[in-house]
Amino acid sequence: MTRWEYCILAQAPSGPLLITLTRFTPDGAQTTQHRAESYEDGVYHLWPTIIAGLGRDGWELVAIDAGAWHFKRPLQE
């Protein structure tokens, strides 16, 4: 049976473009924040870079809910 790990990618609703990546582990949530220098930098560079990195690392998008992108990948044992 495949076991999964999960993460959520979300953008702050206001202010400077801030993207938070939260990865859920048996030890708790690990959060990393990424800040864009401008709106254009966030839309055309930061978001695509983070999403491409998740794909390269084996994460698969499974849902988008209330602006949060939910990913999963097989657990590396």
C-alpha cells in the first residue's frame, strides 16, 4: 500500500506577495515562506519556480481549495 506525504502552497491574501509552503511530517508542520519583490515577480517568476520545483521533487497537485494548492507524493521510506 502506498503511503503519502502532503504539503500546501498558499499565497497571502493581501500586502506584498508572500507564498507559504507547508509540508506535513510526523514531527509536525514545516513552513517555508517565499517573498516576491513585486507583483510581476511573484506571478511570472516566484509562483512558476516553486510549482516547477514541487513537480521535479515528485509532488502531484490533488486539489485547490480556498486559494490553497494541496499536493501529495509517495512517502520516501
